[in-house]
Amino acid sequence: MANQSGWLRALGPGVLFTGAAVGVSHLVQSTRAGAVYGFALVGLVIVAHLTKYPAFRFGPLYAAATGRSMLQGYRRQGRWALALYAVLTVGTMFTVQAGVTIVTAGLAIALFGLPFDVTVVSGALVLLCVALVLSGGYRALDGVAKAIVGVLAVCTLAATALVLPRVGWAGSVWLPTRFEAADVAFMVALVGWMPSAIDVSVWQSLWTVARARQTGAAPTDAESSLDFHIGYVSTAALALCFVVLGAGVMHGPDVSIAAGAGAFAAQIIDLYAAALGDWSRPVIGGAAFATMLSTTLTVVDGFPRAISVLAERFTADEPEAETRARERTPVYLATLGALGVGSLLLIARFRGAMPPLLDLAATLSFLSAPLLSWLNHRAVTSDDVPPARRPGRGLLAASWVCVAFQGAFAIAYLGLWVQRTASG
């Protein structure tokens, strides 16, 4: 019985990862991939998960082995690594928060028939998430995320099961056949946030440390591994479900994709209801709204938590098993406020331009992935991690292959972009 409670005690960070990852990348990008390309990009979704697996695995692994966050692993490599992570985080956090929030607000308006502007609904959602985070810190975030992700999984699996009989498998194409500039740009954006940006691996390490502080016991390697794989495999499965939903219901020559992220999310509910009946609207709408609310909640906490610890690491090493609640630091609160205000200003000012902003943020994540993966690799093979708790040779070899793969494709994309820009 004690062993069972140990497994249950370690669960949490992996569920939070699912909450952070399953959002725009799944609801918008995966569904759009199925709607526009059918099943041609299924392999790309799988490859994205495989090539990012080592980098994401190393986040909770480092935290479980050292009792510290991955930001301490970056600090040990030099403050330049912290500065790089800071630039990437500050450069994308407002567009990320604005993107996930406006999609959530659009879904709320479509699902509940709210008679309010999307900016007003977005503001209410941000305030709700801030209140949930501040009212109970990690415990509240953990509990709410588990409930939302549970609803999401059940609704998405049910919706996928309803769509499967309607899929035209005979005429399906399983490999990409279109490589125009717009197609390549979309595929890059799809991979950039599939299942999420690599910098979220830092959040995973922070959640692992926070979970150990909450429970009063550091997770074992086996417990940390179980928690991570539950979250990662679930995220991959849900991504494929959304591709199936898009291919089964929206794919076809007569379907036009809405330009706005919120409008596209509302279009999902309408098209699914038209294909399956109005009775399915709560299933599809519930799955979509739960997806985005979970992501919004997790992002509201993730960026301030990371920046709070980041500020501390610039000046001092991270003590092992630190007991102070970081979410109450002035930096955390200031970042929380700035993130909310900044994202709402973006929503109010650039509602029509949100898809390009999302694509830009995802593309930057795609280009930064090789370097951040390399930093994570260096962290888990450093002297901070006891030799017995470092990744095995197979995983380390896979990590090098994935870093090289990511780097090669990032360079290739940059080359194509430069060539296209030079040619006008």
C-alpha cells in the first residue's frame, strides 16, 4: 500500500505538462492539419514527439535527481545559458498567453453564447486563472489541471470514436505531397509547438520540485518516469485524435478554414455538430474548451514561475529541496501582472493578426529547439547529476541524434527562408 501511495504521490507534473501542451498546438494546429491535409501530416506529428522526447524527459529527470530545477543546470553552464533562456521566454510569452487566451475566449463565447466582446471574456478568463493560482499555489493548479485534463481526455476520445466510422480511409494519403512556401511554413509551425516548445521542459522541472515540496518527499527515478510518460503519451495520443477529428469532419474541397484562431475554434464546434448532430455539441465543445482552459491556466502560472526562479539563478545557486514558495516572490507577482496586462493589450489590438503571431512564436520555438535540447543534454550529463541517475547510453545517443535532426531542419528552413526573401 505504501508503494502505491508513492506512485500516486509523484503524479502531477506530467499532468500539468499535458495541460500546457494540449492547446493551440492540438486544438488549432492538429485539427487544421487534418482538415487541410487529411492524414498526410500524421507522420510529422509522430516525428515531432519522438525528436523532442529526450529534451522533455531531461527536465523532470534532472529535477528528480538533483532536487533543483533545470535553470540551475543552465546556471552551471554559465549565465549566458540563463540569458538565452530569458530572451526566448520574454520574447514569446506575451504572444503565447494572448494566443491561448483568445482561443479559450472564442470557445467560451461559441459554447455558452456569451454576449460579450472577446477581449472582455479574455480578461475574465485571465482573472479566473490568476485567482486559482494565487489562492492555492501549486496545490490549486495541480488539482484543477487534473480535473480538466480528465474531462478533456474522455471528451476527446469519445468524439474521436464517433468520427472514426465516417473517415474515408480508402482514399487517404499518408505522406505530405504539397511543399509550397505556405505548406512548409505551416509544417514548421506545427512542429514548433508539437507537443510544445522545448522551454516548457524547464516548467516540468519546476513542477517536479514544487511537487516534492508539496508532498514532503522527492520522487524516485521510477516515480518521476511514470508521471512523465503518462503525460507525454497522453499528449501524443490526443494530438493524433485531433488530427483524426479534423480529417474525418472538416477535410474536403468545400471546407474553408477561418483565419482567426477564435473563429476557427468556434467553426470546429459548428462543423462537428453539423456532421454528428447537435447532441454532440457539448462533447466537442466541452473537449475543446477544457483543452484551452487547461492550457491558459498552466501558462498563466508557468511563465511567472520560470522567470521568478530565473531571476534568482542570476544571483545565486539554487538550494536543494528549497522550501520557500516561489510563487509568492515579487518577481513572480510582477510577471503575473505584466503577463496578464500585456496579453490582453495584444488581444485588444491585434485580434485579426493573432494567427500570424502564433505562427511566428511557433516558428521561433522550432528554430530554438536544437539549442535548448543541447542545453538540457549538457545539464543531465553534468557533475550535478549522480552517475547512477543519469540517462542511459541509449537515451543519450537518441538525444544527440534528435539534436542533430532538429538542427539540420532548422538550418534547412532558415536557408529556404533566406532564399525566398532574396528572391522577393
